[in-house]
Amino acid sequence: MPTDDTSPANLPPLRAIQAFEQTARFGNLARAAEVLDLTPSAISHQLAKLEAMIGRQLFIRAARGVTLTPVGEQYLKDISGLLHSLEVATERATSDVSLDCLRLHSSPSFGLLWIMPRLEAFRLSHPDIQINLSCSYESLHFSRDKIDVDIRHGEPNWPSYEVRTVRNESFAVLASPKLLARRPIRSAQDLLGSDLILSEATLLKWPAWFAQHGLARPEQPYTLSFDRSYMSLEAACYGLGFALESSLLAQKYLASGELVEVSPQTLSAPVAAHHLVFPKAHSSFPRVRRFLEWMEGELGHRFDF
């Protein structure tokens, strides 16, 4: 009677492939064992079985963990897409076709300030799609965490995935009208002695911004610093200082007049900070295609491929 670990002679057991992928991901047998609900010795056994079948060493073992050999790196690249395709096929077979749930993950500020105000518009234009939105700075695993599209903040360095970059985003000096009336700004130099709010997680921060204008960073400490853009924007609304933030994220504040851009023609800088990231297989999902088309309409531009 065959066991569920049995495969055709020319195919490795699925359990061995899973052990290989998770060990490669974490560089640690114990972490891989935890994810797969196995013991580290069972993981080690599966890896040894896979290496024996291939006839090549896939990992370099060390006291602190394991690293992939060049053969292992290539093998991981070759099988990752196949495993994801298998997961997608299984999901399709087991899902309720009457419910189409678009599962989004987003960096916190983009999710709160850009996605959230537009959810009603998406729901009205696509009433047959249910949305699940989660927000964090974590790097989630698409299949394990059941994510269709991840809206990430940072440099677009994800070669294994499809990436659609949000264009026409710029970083601007933002302030409340009350603060500007009290502290007029005519040039970048005027900001050196001003109360500045530091956003710790943004791609463009005050030191680099001042450098772009040929100035050294301010000697005085920042008035406030935050690890979330929405907190920096809220603090700026209260007149607590000048924020260097994305005008894309600040749209509702600018529209309401709570914040204004300070000399946008001279003090703003273009930036590509937000990206829609997803496995290539997900581009075949109608819900993902419709979401991407809707995003293009809301942003006013087509994504670059």
C-alpha cells in the first residue's frame, strides 16, 4: 500500500521538496521543522533523501544554520514557481466559486491613508469581490499567508515576483497653515532652524533631502519622530512641525486644507516608494486583474511592466 510520501521514481517526494524550500527560506532546520510541524531530525532526513536522489549537495551545513550551494540556489529558483502553481491549483479546486475574496496586504500608511478611503468606491464598482485587507511592515509569504497582492514600501528589489510601481509620487515639505503663518519658508535653508518631524520609515528622510539642496543636516534634534507616516502627518496637522512626506499619502489632508505643500515647485522630490507585488501566477486571477485595472484608474496612470 503506497504512503503519501511515495512519488514516481523520477520525482522527489513532495515532503522532501517542502522541507527543502522551508529550510532554504529560513536557513535553519528548526524553523523549517516548526513551519511544517515536523522534528528537525525529520527535516534532516528529508533533505538527505533529496540530496541522495539528485546526487548533488544542496546545502552547506554549519553550526549556526545552513546555506544553499550554487546547485541548491538554482534548484530553489527552478522549483519555487512549480510549488506555487500547485498551491494555486489546489486552492482553486477547494474554494467556493461563489465567493471571490481579494486578499490584500499593505504597508500600514498606504493601507490606512490611500486604500481605506477608496474601499467603498471599489466595492461599488466590483460588488462581487470581497476584500480582506491586512497591514504591517512584515514580509509575508504569499501562499502560507494567503495573500493575492502585497503593496510594499521600499526599493523594488523582488526579482522573483511581478512588480507594478506606483508612479507620480513625490515627497514634499508639508505643514499646517497655522505653522506656515508663524514660520514662513522661502527656501530649503529656512528649514534648518525650524521644527522638523522625522518619518523614520520613509525612503527619503531629512538628511538626504537637505543634501539634495546642498545643505548639511540640521544640528538641532528633530522635534518629533515617528515610525509611521500617518503619525507624522497627524502631528503636522496639529502644527507641531514640518513633515517630509508623500503627497500621495497626504491627499486627504491637502484636499481638506489641513496641510499645504511648502514651495512644491522647488522643495518637492519625485520618489518611487510604493509597489504592488505578487507571484506571476496571480496575474491570471480575474480578481487580481480587476484590482490592478481599478488601481490604474484611481492613480491616473498605467503600471510599467
